[in-house]
Amino acid sequence: MPELFTKGMARNIYYGGGFFFLLLLLGLTLDTLRALPQRDHRENITESVARGKAVWEENNCIGCHSLMGEGAYFAPELGNVFDRYGNGSEEAFGQFMQAWMQMQPMPTEGRRKMPQFHLSQEQVDDLSAFLIWTSRINDNDWPPNREG
Amino acid sequence: MKFESQGVARPYFIFALLLFVGQILFGLIMGLQYIVGDFLFPYIPFNVARMVHTNLLIVWLLFGFMGASYYLVPEECDTELHSPWLARATFWVFAAAGVLTILGYLLVPYAELAKLTHNELLPTMGREFLEQPTITKIGIVIVCLAFIYNIGMTVLKGRKTVINMVLITGLVGLAVFFLFSFYNPDNLVLDKFFWWWVVHLWVEGVWELILGAILAFVLIKVTGVDREVIEKWLYVIIALALISGLIGMGHHYFWIGPGPYWLWLGSIFSALEPVPFFMMVLFAFRVVGQRRHQHGNRAATLWALGTAVMAFLGAGVWGFIHTLAPVNYYTHGSQITAAHGHLAFFGAYAMIVLCIISYAMPIMRGRPQGNGELSQKLEIFAFWTMCVSMIGITLALTVAGAWQVALQRLPEVGALSFMNTQAKLIPIFWVREAFGVVFALGLVAYLASFFVGSRVEAEAGHRVPAVS
């Protein structure tokens, strides 16, 4: 019995389709990489921002928090924490962060706890710089409000 | 068992199941931490429990994929495995690396682990799912290379079936895309952009090829349906998976820096991602409906059907409900994401591994027509318990997510803070935890099914019934 849709056709769709869309993905990636410098304001990635990212990573902050909506959902979103607690002032945010990191873990019984990470003053400043830089990435206006 | 060397799969399957148990235990701990925030603090902080939970999942699935490959590739190739010795050696290397990494997470603070393993030389740690120390990542690459070499050489000298080719394409893709885990620039946007090349292109790309190949193999075996028919379906399914999934990656690029055209591309293509999963449901049911013989292993057939359905629900339906950009704007990073993650990983990947184990383990234990009556009954009971409770977990998380969005994301003024919202969700988190306990009981029943019923019963009880 002749078949309308043969295995050979299915195979060609797989190889042809897979290959075509992989190429399309590569093309779009190239285009995005060219457009990103205007959106990620990479010119503002200072030494401190870079060190702050390392502090963020080496303490596994993403294991509880989300950053730009990605990560764990156990603790608040931090991609916009500068907008939430900075009052528009980098200095005020820096002071807030020093105090905040110092007082962890908070003694409220039954509340979710953030560990004490024993960060140096400089490390906390770096972390603040990283979070401030992150809050200024053009992310199509996410999150919907400042609660994250 | 057709070939002696297929037996190397056995330790892979057993170890995968042990890690699965660990994953569920830590899941229960985290579920309780969502309710009693300081449970086990500071001994097992949430971030550690989560890292153990997700990393155990990834590693046990990899063990499962490897076991599946070692079992099915020689049979498909109609030849012995290239090097059973290498397969056994890589098992111990991978198992040791896995155990040491998990112990590292549990026994020292993460920052200490980063220091001990010299993360500063090539910083790759501290990113979701890729928390492993760099040295572990290098170990994973070495194990994967040895594994693919072994499988590749076997395929080269043997019969090149469609299942083999699709499987090996998926495995090579798995190894290649993992290499992006070593790219971690200072620029968070670039970091995130290529992080998805591991995570998305694994679970919504090449892993679907592996899933399709394993499912097709089991269906051929338990139904006896003509290979030509099954191969055609397999091609269509994986073609649709790649066509929708590659550009579908755009649904992760909505809110992390890339430009607005991804809102359109991501929405449209990822909206198509349920299609291959729906085809998989049609495929599984049609093939089982057209079966040429009634295989004695009814449990394995059930797992095959169940995988297709649960993967469609978890990856397809629950993916779709929050994949369109206007919806995702409000649901991104909420408990909706967690709901989808749980049902998709269980339905697609955990279940396909349990499916091949259900088919292959009895054969490796000298029961070609499946386990005995009692054992299969218990396994089928465990199947339903785990599936129903996972749907319970998913529904609870979906309600939690919807409520979270309503309280925290939707209001323009007077939105609740994250922590206050979470406090309101505690009753739902209790429901989730209760279903989690049921799931754990289902897992206990599943494991018990391996020890129920004797070999004699297995052989006596399951003569192949004649085809009607």
C-alpha cells in the first residue's frame, strides 16, 4: 500500500527542520549579541561589580533568591532590590546592605532564615555594586511592581 | 538478555534509584522549610537542601540515561558493547564524584567548597543547577566522553537503527551543550543567555531525543509493533521537538536582557512545544493499541503510556499555561514555575528512566516476561501513587502560584511583599507537603516491588498468552 507520509519524509523533516532552526537560532544569537551592549550597559561593569558577582556566586545566593526571576523562589527577588530599598541613592543602599547582612540570621522563630555569611565590608560593597548594576539592565520592564 | 554486556546497565539503574530516594528526602525537607521557615536551620539551610535536591535529580537522570543506553544500544546494534570494562569503570568514577560533591554541599559551607576546589581559577559555581565545583564539572565531561566513546564505537560496529542514531545524537548534544557551563563571564546578561544553552537545550532539546529513543525502544519490545511504524513516529516527534524547542528558548529571554523580538519568537515557538508531547501520547496509545503480542511485563507498558501522558501534562500543558509573554510577565519566577518544573521533570524524565528500568531490570534478573504477579501489582500501585501525588503537588503549587501572582504581582498599588505573600500561602504549602509524603510512600512501594515475589513465580506466572 502506498503511503502518503513515508518514513523518509519524516526523517527529512527531522534533519532539515532541526538543521534549519539551529541555524536560525545561531543567527538570532548573533543579532542579540550585537544588540546587547546597548541593553546591558556593560560599560558600567566595574571591578567591584565583577567581584560582587563572584561573591553572589560563591555564597550560592541563587539557592534561595531569584535574580531577574531566575533561581529559587524561597526568598525575595533581588534583581530590583535596589529599586525597593535604595530610595534612588546608591549610598543609602550600600548602608542598608551593610546593616542587613550584619543582622542575619534574624531571630524571629519560624521565619525563613538567611545564614550569616561573614562577608567583609568590602565584599558587601561589591555585592551592592553588582545588585545596583543588575537593577539597571534593560529587561523589558520586569518585574511588574517593586515587590519583585 | 540478548547480550552479556547489557548487564553493565544494572549498577547504573540501582544507583539512580538510590539517588532518587535522596532527592525525595531533601524535597520533603524543603517542603517543610516552606512552612516552618527555620526547620533544620542552620544545619541544612534551604539553599543547601535545594542544591542537593536538584543536583541529585540531574545526576540520577544521567545515571538512568547511561544505564538505558548501555542496555538498549547493544541490543539495537545486535552486538556486544564495545567495552564493558570502561562502562564499569566510568560508573565508579561518576558515582564517587557524585557522592563527594553532595557530601561537599552538606558538610562545608558553599563558600568554603568554592575555596577548597579553587573556583577562582575557573569560576563556574553558584549558578542554578550548575552549582557543582569546577573539578566536578570537568569530571562530568570526562565521564560523558568515555560514555559516548563506548556507545559510539558500539554503534559503529553494529546495526545502525533509527533509535540508535537518535539516541546518540541526543547524547552528543547533551555533552556539547554542557560545555557552556564553563562559560561564566562577568556580564550577568551574557552569563544568563548562555546558561540557558545548557539548561533549556538539555531539557527542551536534546533530552527529548533521548526520551523519544528510549520510549520507542520499550514500545517496540512490549508491543512487537513493526519497527518501520515506530521509527516514523519517532522522527516526527523529535522533529517537532527541535523545531519548536530551539527557538522556543526565547521564552527564557523575555526578562533577562535580550531585545523585545524574543517576546514574540519565544511566545510563538514555545506555544508549539506541547505539540510533540501530544504526538507522543497519540504514538504511545496507538502503538499499544496495535500490539502484536501481550508482553508479560504489564508494568513496563503502563510506564510507557504514563510517561507520554505525564510528559504531555507537565512539559506541554503546564509549560503552555505560563509561556506566553503577557502571562509570563506576571508568573515569571513564581510558584507557577515550580509547579511546571515538578510535573515536567517527573513526567518526562524521571518516568522514562523508571520505564526503562521497569522493562530492563526484570530481564537482567532472569525474568524475560517481567516480574511476578504480586511484584507487578505493587509496582503498578506505586506508579499510580506517584503519578497522582505528583499531580497533587503540581496542582497545589499552581494554586500557590496563582495566589502569589494575585497578591504580589498584579496590584499596581498595595501589592504585598514577597515574604508577606509567602506567609499567606502556608496552608497550600501544607497540601503540597502532604502530597509529597504520599509520593515518598509511593516510592517506598516502588522499591519494595523489587523484593516481592520469587523468581520461580516470575517464571511460572507469565507464559506469553497467545495473540487473539
